[in-house]
Amino acid sequence: KEPVANHTLEAIYSFDSSLLDEDDGLLIYPNPTQDVLYVVSLEQIQKMELFDLIGTKLWESSGVNTLKYTFYTDFLQPGMFVLVITLEDGKRHSRKIQVFRN
């Protein structure tokens, strides 16, 4: 199945590592977001999936293999979503994200 929208990878050159979640080593910001969401991890990100709140998969990207990911949310309607991130160790982590528009 083709993704709903293209994804773009970019380097995020610096960040304060103290902002990483102590439980899973992830930083996802800004949240809520208008048009772009940055995902930073201490471990390689292998796969990312986005679901609406009733569990419908809206987007997927596998074979990501990066520590830093830029996710453009311009194809989404405003609302709440669940971002599921699979790391190289196979562990899956989920975060609720909010998209808004002005």
C-alpha cells in the first residue's frame, strides 16, 4: 500500500539531550504542531506509523534507519493522532500528537 503522503528526511543538527524521554530515549516536538513534527531518538528508527484515534492507519514509512526524522503533517486534517515508532531493537513506542491549523 502506498503512503498517503511523501515523507522527507532531514538532519536536525542540535538539540538538548536532556529533553529526551528517560523511558524510551525519544523526543517528539513541537506537539501540538501545525505543519511539521520532528522525531529524535537515541536508537535507529526503523518504522513509523500514524493512526487516527479509532485505529485506522493513515500513513506508514518503513526502512527509515535514522536517528532524526522530519514528518510533514500538511496532509492531515486538524485533530488528534497516534504516532507509533518502531526502533531497531524492535520495541514500539506510541505518542499522541495533535495537529492544528490557524
